[in-house]
Amino acid sequence: MNPVGEADVVATYRSFAEQQTGSSATFHAWAHGVLDDPEVLALIGGLPAAKQQPNLVFAAARWHGARPGAYDELRDVLLDRWDEVRTTVLHRATQTNEVGRCATLLPVLAQLARSGPPLALLEVGASAGLCLYPDRYSYRYTGAVEVTLDPSDGPSPVRLDCVVEGHPPLPSTVPEVVWRGGIDLNPLDVRDDDAMRWLQQLVWPEHEDRRSRLAAAVDLVRDDPPVLVRGDLVERLPALVAEVPDGATLVVFHSAVLAYLSEQDRSRFTSLASSLRGHWLSNEGAPVLPAQAAAAGPGPPAGSAVGPTRFLLALDGRPVAWTQGHGRALHGLSP
């Protein structure tokens, strides 16, 4: 019988292999390889539970020389350089800052700006804050509709492509943002080359479009970094909200963040977010906020571009659309 720690690792890596690695042949092979490797399972099982995440372990192994490809590449680095890999795992975190998600957030943000004053954006779990700049990126929506949008000063070096299904209300212009700020346990500075290399490492091996887009977004905002504060998102949120200028439409938003909170902290945050002035925009995995998922009903049909590991986009707790986790697709819900 496996030790409890090892059994937990097996369950985590099996779920990852079977449900999340469809877009990465490397991670698919690595996750399945871990499952059949008692030595590697024991190493990972010795990490704190919160640090056993496949994304984090695989990124740390790549940081120390594991090349994309067969499982042996991963295994050799984990066994030969475990002390270095372990140190990286313990001192870094999975802080994927996926700017592509702005394409799925934008329709809601533009609708809010159209019906009120310009936007003040406050992101919890902001990482380096790249998703705080939806007004600096260009967009191309294809599928059920065809829409191309650029910032007010012309085409951006960062273009976000998104397949649209259903009939979500797409914007005709990019909204104006007059203030932006964020909270993170470990905020990353876009001017810090080491931190930005780590963000690049967190992008999956085969996702070259995401890696190029990330680099372009960093270059775009480097001279105008956002205000990011370090700390617990529940404890720091009220004080940062107080800094939002009067006359702006506050939007507190987050993507793929609440899954990392305990159930108690998640409940505290949702209660707080629901009580703040302004709006609350959430973009989380379907199981993370069960009440929202229940209200959304069945997910997109089989074959949807959103895919099986979908997120649910909700405004003030009301489901708006299903989204692909990296912002590649948006499936609008009926009003």
C-alpha cells in the first residue's frame, strides 16, 4: 500500500495527465511517466502539499535543464539535480500571467465602461499585472462573429485571438482604463529580468504563441508598471479599493486564482467581493464556485472550442460565458 503522501501525488498527477495535458505532448508524457516511477513519486511526495503541483515541478525541472520531449529528460534532471529543483520549487510559485484571458474579459469590461464612467481595474492574484492592461492590446474575435479591435492609439504589438461561440455582446471599441492596481502574495516586477524568465518558464513547452505574446506584453508595459501590493487578497483588498479614484467604475477581477485558496478563505473572499462598491468579475474553473456553475447549467456542447477544462466567467456572481482557460475561446450564455 502506498504511503498517504505518495497516494496524493499519484491522484494529482493522474488527474493532470488525463484532464489537462491535451495541448502538451511533453507534459502528457511527463505526467504519465511520474505515475509509473516510484523514485520520482517519493521525491515529489516529500514536498509540501502545496508545492507538489505538476506545473510547478515541471517548470522547476525545465529551469534546471530538462528539455521538452520524452520522460527520461525529466527523470534525469529530477534524480540528478533534485536539491536544486527542490530549492526552486520551494522559493517560486505558479504565477502564470496569461494575457490571453483579456480577450474573454474584454466584452464584460467594455459593457461596463459603455454604461458608466471609465474603468478602474483591481486584480487579485495579479502576478506581474499584465492582465491589468486590456486597453493596450489588440483583439481579433472569430467564429460566430468577426470583430477586430485596436487601442485608441492604433494597433498593439500584442494581439489576442479568441474564437466566439453563441452570441455574447462584443464591444465596438476598447474601453478606457483610468486606474489599475493588483494584489498578490508574491507580486512580480515586469522590470525584473529573472522574474520574467520564470514567467516564460511557466508557459507550457509547445505553447510558443503564448510565450511570444507574454514577451511582447512585458515589453509593452515595462515603462509603465502597475501598482502591485504584496499580501493576502482578503486582507489587502479593502485598503486598495479605497485608493480607487472617485468617478471611476471599479471592477475587481481574477482568473484561475480562487482554486489556490482554502474553502474558508474562498468563502471570505466571495463575501467581501460581493459587498464592495463597483463590480466583481470572476473567471475560474467550473468547480471552484459551485453556485455559479449550477446557475450556468450544462457546459458548452461537445466539440466546443472552449474545451473540457473550461472556466466560467461571471459578473457580480451571475454567469456570463464559458471560457477557455488561456483565453482562446468564449462561449456566451443566453441572457
